[in-house]
Amino acid sequence: MNTFENSQQALAEQAYIVDFHITRASKLAYMRIQSWKMAATTPGVAKDFLKETETFLQQTFFSSVPNSYILSEEGYYFSNQSN
């Protein structure tokens, strides 16, 4: 019996999973943007909605994250790398 893992199959599975997650995330983002556009054009909802959206964007996209956190999340400190 072959004790070596088929790395090509494992890489293909990982690529499929990553592609699936990216596709799903982009569909969800598109649907959210469409709902934001619809809510922003509704007269009674627009003012409060725009305030909430601005607060949400400020808290998520414009928050400061240290470089060490990003490197840690990407696994930089856990892998052997040579320059």
C-alpha cells in the first residue's frame, strides 16, 4: 500500500474549496450591495440606513490592524522561510 499522500489530489481539493468559498462570498457581497442600494433609495429608510451604513463601514474597513496580527493570521511565523 502506498503510504505517500497524493499531493496533487490534496492541492486540487484545497483549490476547489477556496474557489467555492470565494464564489459564495462574492455572491453574498453582491446581494448585500443590492439590498443596500434598494434601501438607500427608499425615502423613509434612506436617512437612518445611510447613517448605519457609514458607521458599519468605519468600524470594519477603516479600523487599524497591526502588521504582526496579519502576519500571524497568514501563518508567517509558523512556516520556515529562507531569504
